[in-house]
Amino acid sequence: MNPDFLCRFLLWSLLVNYAILLAWFLVFVFARSWMHRLHGRWFHLSDAAFDAIHYGGMAVYKIGILLFNLAPLLALCLMGRGS
């Protein structure tokens, strides 16, 4: 595969994933009660458990973005500059 194509792909993937993370955060901050009611239909969670699950989920998602998008993108960019 072409390294330029991979760089562009990883950059777009990084942007899309950060947009998803930002949307999740904004919905959690501004529509938390709606989300709690929606998830409360299926799961009986306390407020603290609901917050912890979402906060942990966002943290894991962000680590995944850094590990699978940003780190390979930086490695490819550094390899391209070295040659």
C-alpha cells in the first residue's frame, strides 16, 4: 500500500473517531437525563454507576483512538520524513 494513502486514511479515521467521541461527550453533558432514561429502560443503574460506565467508556475509546489511529499516523509521518 502507498504510505501517502495510509497517512490520509489514518488522518480521516482519527478525525471521524474524535468527532464521535466529542458527540458522545456533548450528549453526555447536555442530555444526560435523556441518556439515563433511555438506558434505564434496559439496565437498572444508579446515577454513579451510569456516570462511571460512560466515563470509563469514553476513556477506553480515547485510548483506542490514540493507539490505533494517532500512533500509526505519527509513525508513518516520521518514516516519510526520514527518507
